[in-house]
Amino acid sequence: MSTPDPVPVGDFKGGPLYADFHIHIGRSLGQPVKMAAAPSLTLDAVLRHARTAKGLDIITVIDGVCTNVLTEVRQLMEQGLLSQLSGGGLRHENGLTVLLGAEVEVEGPGHGAAHFGAWFGDMLAAAEFADWLGTVQKNPALSSQRARVAAQELQHTVKQHAGLFIVHHAFTPHKGLYGSCVTHMADMVNPDLVDALELGLSADTDMADCVSELAKVSFITNSDAHSLPKIAREYNALKLQNASFEDVTLALARQSGRSVSANYGLIPALGKYHRTRCADCGAPWPEQAEVCVCGSRRHTVGVFDRLREVQDRDTPVHPMHRPRYVAQVPLEFVPGVGPTAIKHLLAAFGTEMNVLHRTSVEDIASVVGPRLASAIDAARTGQMSIVSGGGGVYGSVRLQS
């Protein structure tokens, strides 16, 4: 069977391609993969939903090297539903480009642990990396398992297999490099071998660019989806010539005219780890307090508060290469907009991004009525206040009267 060419985008005139590089698998071949993910998050469902419902061009199946998932990928290739691209990556029959990845947990140098991503351009590299993981993990069939290696050894192994190395949800209190382990990146990994840093749900470019050592690092925004509806809650716009692993690699390195042209993500205050909260009652943690009003001494440090500890700038300094950060309120956060309304909107306008960015309020009203249309328009134009999330609970939107 010949190797197909990647989807051409011409000489950068075809508009951006959209990518979500962090999508989990809940179950594969009837067995769990990501324990916290929905069972409906199967490989087949991800490949179809990401393309037809969300309109993505490129995804990373971040559990792609887990034992059963890799077996499923091989089966789809044997059936002709997935094929190897000449520029790296796999092509699904629906046109989606698929990168195979791994999320690996590594113990921090002093305390905590962090998650890192590894992406691969072909089956052979992914399979060889999976074999190596089997020597350093107890159960390589499951996602996000602890590897008995230092982070720099993981980096070198990823690079030996021509992979991309990504810092996942860097600032979160659970499994974030900065949020859980270290104050400086070089205390845990080799910065020169980091291909990109994932901002996570509770941080944006303004927050991260208060850390001067990140000036040379490419930022990405991904969903870390644990269910089908969460796919493309955060995503990236890419300037590429081809929807391939090679072009993605060039984009993260900002070479040969390829680049990440925009990061789409939540308003940080909506993130479920944005501010510090009491681990027992969930109340906002008083600044510099040792005890909550409920008497508890346990708290989960928020991304906003952790960044104030590690930042070395009071205001962000954006390097010339930094793409714009487009903050958005997903439909599920808009008061009064429930699953039925979302279903009707997607049936009418195709994707949530069309509703949020390209559809007039009058057209929205023709589908869900003027009240909900007004609420959606108020949310997408900033006529709202936000109750910050924290402690594992998402923030909420309050529309201005």
C-alpha cells in the first residue's frame, strides 16, 4: 500500500488548521485506559467526533501508545481506516490527521509529580516507545502512569524516538511542573529539549509571560478531554503547509513559515484550579492565612496564586513570536444554555466555534429564542462577571443585568 501525502494547505493561503493535542481515551477493547475519563471516550468515537462535530484538522490521541489503544490503531490501519502519512502522522478516512502520544508521570526532584506529553509521527516510533515504557511502568495499558525515571531521561528517550516533548498543564496543583514540583523549569527538565508548554485550563498567556524563562518556549492550549463534549474546549490555530507531524514540529519550533497562530482557551478564572480554595469546605482561601474559616488547614493552591510565587515580572512581556490568546466562554458555561439548546445550535450552525465566533445574535435567536441568544451574545462579548473556579470546581458566569 502506498503512503498518502498529507493534506496540502497550499502556500499558507488556505487559512489556519485547528488542532487539539491532548485527548484521552476512556476505554479500549473493553478495558479502561484513562481511569477518570468517560467510557464513551473510545478511539473510534474520538476520531469521528473530533472531525465531524468539532471540526478539528489534527489531534493527538495522548493515550495512543497504551497497549490496547495501540492494538486498535493497528487494526484500523489493517482495515484501511487509518494510513501513514508521508510527512508523519496518520490519516483517518474522514481527513483527520492523528498523532500518537503518551502522557507520562514523573516524580519531582524534591516533591510532587508532573505530567509530560510525548507525540510521535509514525507507528514504529510509537510502538518502540511503548516497549520502553513497559520497562519503567507497572501497567503500560493505563494512561498517565508513573515512570521510574528522571524527567530528563524521559526527554532523551522521547528524542531518541524522534518524538516531541511537551510540558502538560504546567501550572496546575495536580501534576503540573510549576504547580506541583519546581520553581524553575531547569530544576526538572532540560529546557532545550522542551518543544512546547501547555498552559492548562486556569492560565493564559498574560499569566505565563510573567515568567521570563518561558520567553523562548512555544505555548499551546489543549482540552485534556476526559469526555467527548470536552474535545476542543481549548485548541490551537496553526499556520501549516501540510497537516502532518513534520509541519507540526516546524510550527512548534517556529521554522520555515510554520507557526502556532492563535491559542484558544477558557477565560482563566473559569478554570477549576484558578484560585486557592479550602480542601474541606471549598471556600476561597484567605490570603496568607494558615487556617480556613471552617477550621481546616488543608488547601489546594490555585494557578493564579502559584504563579505569583514563581513569576519574576509584575506585568507580562510577550516575545514577538507569541501568538494571540483568544479567551472564550464555552456554551456549557452560559447560564440557561443546556444540552438541548446546544444540540439545536450545533444542528443549525455545525460547530460550537461557529456559534461563538461566526454567527449573528439574530441567527442564534432563530434557533433558541431571543432570551438564550442574548445570554450567549453577552457571554461572548464580555458582558458578564465571573466567579473564579478553584479546588477542582469550575468557575461560573454571571451575566450583567
